[in-house]
Amino acid sequence: MRFEFIVNNTRRSVEALAEEPLLWVLRDKLGLTGTKYGCGVGACGACTVHVDDRPVFSCLVTISAVSGKSVTTIEGLARYGQHPLQRAWIEEQVPQCGYCQSGQIMMAADLLARNPNPSQSEIVAHMVGNICRCGTYLAIQRAIRRAADEISKR
Amino acid sequence: MFPLPSSKVSRRSLIASVAAAAGGLVIGFRFLGSDRRFAESANGVEILNWITIAPDNTITIRIAQTEMGQGAITAMAQLLTEELAADWRNIRTEYISIAKHLAEGRVYGRTETSASAGLRKSENRLRIIGAQIRIMLIRAAAERLGVPESELVAEDSIITHRLTGNKLTYGGLTADVAKVAVPDAKSLELKQPKDWRCIGRSMRRLDIPGSTDGSAIFGFDLQLPGMKYAAIQICPVFGGTLKSYKAGKALSRPGVHQIVEIKGGKAGHVAGMDDALAVIADDYWQALQAVNAISIEWKDSDWVTGDSAAILANLRSGLSAAQPSRILRQEGDVETALSQAARTLEAEYFVPYLEPATMEPMNCTALVTDQHFELWAPTQHPEDAIRVAARVAGLPVKRGELHLVRLGGGFGRRIACDFVSQAIQVAKAMKGVPVKLCWTREDTMRHSFYRQASLSRFRGGIAADGSVLAWEHRITCQQRKEEVAGPFGADTLLYSVPNVKIDFVIRNSFVPAGPMRGVGYTINCFGIQSFIDELAAALSMDTYAFQRSLLDPLTTPSTVPTGESNDGLNPSMRSSRLRTVLDEVAQKANWDTPLGTNRGRGIAAHEQGGAYYAIVAEVTLDGKGWFTIDRIVVAADPGRLANPANARAQIEGSVAYGLTAAMYGEITLHNGGVKQRNFSDYQILRIDEMPEVEIHWVLDRSVWGDVSQSVVSPVQPALTNAIFNAGGPRIRSLPIKNHRIFPRDAKP
């Protein structure tokens, strides 16, 4: 079946089975490999994207469910990769292996879009669905704080 | 010192034959030119195999260690850049060519990335190469300008003639460098550490930006022209074999091409790998749906009745074995000392199997033709990988190339080459087409090489005056063939105890074992540092003061084995080092300041990989069966730091890794296979449980000691000791989640 949806502000059309998870459509059909597969069951958050400005685990969402909707992936988060979070991630040198970080940044972007000046506990509560095996959790918190501070100064 | 390889075989003929054999396809295969020292490459002129210099002065450094988040790429580049006197802002990196490495007598030295030994084992080579190239550039400039070398200074990729101010860029000198002889490595004077401008600085990691914008390509992400995808079903019982299968509708599903039988065991050329069935399709989800739709019949191995209870019973039988497999250390007479002791204490400690659980599941991409093979593998052991690939492909190693790709975590798991063998077997079924084999999380969890389970029995004898007379530690554990001396860290005890017996009884099992971050120390440190705590508690002594009293450099036995200690320190000096970090952490953690009710501190000290660490954990029991970790304080004596910011990240990461293992990590066996399937039943520490980590550095040695994995071990007993000292139970078996953490004196 053919499905149409918007990905990173561009209208896309794919041929897929209705039950194919959005994750695999993005990665293998559209070549957007920034969104990662970590578990396939919504337990790790590596596949986090935005659908109509809400964060979702793309391994749990089918292509048919996003038909007609707007999807944002890490590749489309900001022009030239310059979202304040992406800058903060580099300033704080957050990533270690880097595999979980697309999901982390997408989840953090949703937090700051809703709550530009989150408290420490709000940051932690929002990010709890994203696992990092390298243990970058403290650096993630520092970077979110840094990005929030930058945004609040604007 | 590493002598540069001299080529007895004509290099021209060697390269010509490799290029011909490769059939001209090989994506990324570099034609290296006729002179082994200097060659044109896509990025400029290659010099001494290790760097290329482009006309625009960009320098590309080749990296021989695999990046898995530990900062290897950047650290290796820093080592070479320092002596090269290159401008860090114009440094790029790329991985070495494994084919070239092997064709030229392992010209790049160490390629396996493990044991936190990258800096230690590569430092000399990289600094020498950098210095040689710098000198050659200076000599080339001297020749070009007609001035003495002594009037030239090289800095930031530019050579300046001091007297006239004339400048030449490195990029402009590459043609001239070809005419300069390579300086003898023995004649070089390397920079003094006090003059370092690059090594020891917190340079930003060169590979980080790619993981903030989705552009980084991990093995799992690779997409090549014409590539197909493969998914797999692996035999659910260890040691079982493929008997038969019914494809059913699998092959008629859209995009599905082929079913491939995968051989494990000897035919797969990787020990511990089992038979499997794969499906090749146009994309991964199609392949996965298809392989899951196949009805497979496996022939069970004898291990089908194996489970955790049987494994534990087997380990326990080792505790009472009359003869150990190996005596690791013996001094004095432990039996007599125990019988004469005023008090004896005995305890058993257990750690379960653990799966390293990299964030990126296993994967490998391969291309096989009748003439050559090529693979793209996230591997920690490139030489093993290309050799396994060659054997499985039935081709000579020199007919192949391995492209290193980013690893989404290694943690020891990607040293094994099972996924390489499988990928080549799949690719052989579709020759000429690159195929990317990916595993699911379930595959990765259930078909790993596990950190071994182990049971330990400790016995301690205490004299009337409170001194420790005897220490006995028997370890039962499965042996991995790579571990020559048995599980790590048990015999290198630095405590002043006159009667010691440490032995090891091998009790093998059907579970494939392999290295995990922290390696064998993660097996023994938990029990050792907990039993020290138990002895202190039995004496009603403060646990820090008690351990400190045992770390007395004046009475440290001279017979303590060297282990991995690499600083040339004798046992007294080592115990002095350990005591120093113990004191440092106690002081920085305000050890003597009382905490409130249901709060406590635990302490642990550890020597590993030439480094010394002491940890204090602070916890609060919540009174409902669990606890929070308020903070972790680390005193670190790792010797030299190539990149301080990265070292801090590695220690924070090791804390998270160790806490996950202590609190939640458990692989159980059932019906001959692993029970756990995903993160839902193999729980990982999350951001809301991560404590603050304070690190206090003791930096006055010049060894490159471990920063990437040593903290994984001691943070675990520091935590369980803290739980006990907060009034909770004494935990003698991990994970902590299997216990109910209530205050000992709580009313029922």
C-alpha cells in the first residue's frame, strides 16, 4: 500500500505494509538512519521521533498510523544541526558511543519545547524513557540545562 | 621501540597482486602506490603509512583502535599530533586498512581494542611516527630553503625559518618529503610531557558531532548500493543444531529473496556460535517478518535441561572440591591460622551471568564473490574478524578487506566474531551482492558471550587483638580460554595478612563466556570488598579505618603477584597507592560525618590495569524495600590522562555500568537457553537512578592506567556496603533487585 506523510517538512510517499513500524520506513525506505533501533519494544527510546510535535517511539508506531501526519527526525530537528540542544551536546561532549543520542536529543527537544526552563527533577522525569548504556546521564542533564539557559537568555 | 618493517618482498608486486585479486571492485579499497612510505591517496600524500597530508594542509591520521565511545580516535590522534607539531584544527581521522595492515606484516601494530590498553600499547609507536614525520618535514624544508635545520621551527603544521620569517606549510612539502630518509627511531628525542600542548588536554572528540545530528553511520545503519538485508533466528538451546524448517509463506512475502542455513560450531569457525537460519530481503523489517514466519525444528543439545539451578549446584560442588584447579596464591598456613584464630568468619558470595548489552545490537555487512570478500564490521578485533571471514568465505585473507565502522558500544561483546561468520555465510548465498545482517535485541541478549557467573567462599581468621591472621578465598567459575591466570584480582590482594590461600576451581558450563567491561575483576571484587566490610563489622570497626589498617606498605607481603600492574611498583608501593586513594575518597566524602537515619556510606578500593581507585557510595533506604543512591565519590589514580574530559566521562560511564550490574543485571538459564529477552526483563539503570559522581584525581604517575573500566567493579561493593551500613541487609548475591532492602532493625 502507498502511504503519504510529511518527514522533516518534505512530503514523502512510500510503498509499505500498513503494519510496518515507522522506524523501519524511516531508516530503510527513506534512508534516514539517524533514528536508531535499540529494542523494538518501546523500552529504550533510541527510536524517538516527533509525530505532529509529540514524541513517539517509532518502533511502536505503524506507517499507517502516521499517514497524513508530520514526522520530525533528528535529521530535521534544526537547520545545519544547530538546535541549542545540539550545540549544548557538543559543548558538554555528551555522546560516548553515540548510538542512543538521537533519541535522547529528540526527547529533550520535546521537553524544552513544552517547558523552556525545566527543573532538575522535570528534566529527569522527562528523559527517563531513554536508556544510555555508556552512562552519559549526567552529561545529558548538564547539556539540557545549558540549552535551557541559552534559550532563556534570548 | 618498534623497528619499522623492512619489506623483503617487493612492495610493488604485493600491492599489484592484491589489487588484481580484489578485482577492482572493493569499495573503499585504496590503491597505495609503489613506495610503501609515500603514496598518493584520496586525501593527499601518505607518509610512513600513518598519515596523509593534503595540499590544503589538512592532515588525516589513521587510527588502528576501534572507537566505541571510549575516545580512542581522538586520543590516538592526540598522541601523533603532539610530536608531529600539527595544527589540531586541521586534523581528520580515518581507520586503517586491515588488508594493508596484514599485507605489510601488521604495520599498524595493535588493532584489537580491549583491556583499556590502547594508550599504553600504542603511545610509543604513535609518538615516534609523529616525531619521524616532523623531522622529515623539517629536513625537506631545510633542503628547499637552503638553510640549516636548526634555524627552522615546526609548529601547527607550518615550518618557519626564524631568521627570515619564511614559512612553508606541511601540505606544500609533501613532494620534497619523499626524498628524505626516515630518521632512526632510536635517535629521536621525544617531547617531555611538561611541553605537551595536545596530549593531556581536553580536546573535543572528533567523532562526537556526527552523533548529535544523525549523520554518524554505525554498522547497523550501513547502506550500500544494491545492498540487501538479512534477519536471523538462532538456535534457542546452546549447542543445538538446525534440523529442518518449513518455509511456509515466508518466501512469497514481498521483498523476500532467500533462506540461508547458517552453520555454527566448527563449521562456523567461531567457538560458542550455534546454528541459525537467515532470510535475505530488500529491507530489514521484511527479512525479520519472514524469518519469524518460518517454522524451524532444532535438534536439542544435551544442555536442553540446563538451567540456573543446575549451574549453581555445579558451582557449589566446586566449593567442596578436595583439590583446586589452580592455587592462585598461598602464604603461611591458613588452616592452622583459622583453627587458632579467636574468631572466624565465613561467607559465600555469588554473581550471576551478565550480558554486556551494547545499545547497538549485533550486525555485520559482507560481500563475497568467487575471488574476494569484503566486510563492514563493528568489531573490537579486526584481525580475528578478517581471518574468520576468510576461513568462512574459503578465500585467502589477502583477498579481502575489512572496513571498520562505528560501534554503538563494545563492552567486550564485539571481540567475538560470530556475527562476522554469519554475515559471510549469508553473503556467500548471494554472491556479488552486499548483505547487511542485523540482529534484534532479543538475538543480542540471548546469543551473547556472557560474563561468567561465579560462587566464592571466603573465610577469615581474626586474632584476639583484632588483627586479621588468615584470608581464604575459593573461587568457582567457568574458565574462558583467554584467561590464563584464572579470574582476575583475587590473588593481587595487597592486604597485610600473614596466612593467605586463594584458589580457583573450574566448573564449566554450557553458557558461552566472554569478556565484559571490567572483565574478571567484576567477578571477584564484589566478594572481596564485601568480605572486608564483613570483617570490619564483626570487629565493630569503622570499615574505612579497618581496610586502611590492612593496607600497610611496611608489611605488604612481597609475594603479591604483579597481575596487570604495569608501573614497575613493588607490592609495598602498590598498597601505598591504594591506601592513598582510600584516604582521599574517605576525606572527600566526609566519611566521619554522621548521616541520618536509614542513610549510610560504603567504601571499596581496587587496583586494575595500572590504576588505583577508591569509591564511596552514599545511600538512603526508603523504608519500602528499595533505596536511592545519593552520590558516588571516586578517588582516581590512573596515571597519565590523554584527555581529562574524556577520562571523566569514562568514569561516570563506568559508575552507571557497574550500578546497573549490581542493582539489576541477571541472566538466567532455562531449558538450555537464556531466559531474558529485552530491556523489559534485563533492566538497565535509567537517568532517574543515576547519582551525582564526584571524581578526585591523584595524578602524579606517568603510566597510562585504566580509566575506561576499572570503576565498574568497586562501585558495586561500595553500594552494597553502603546499604548494610545504612542499616539494610548484607547482600551476598547480586543483583540487589532480588533482595528486599529493609532496615535490619525494622519491626516486622
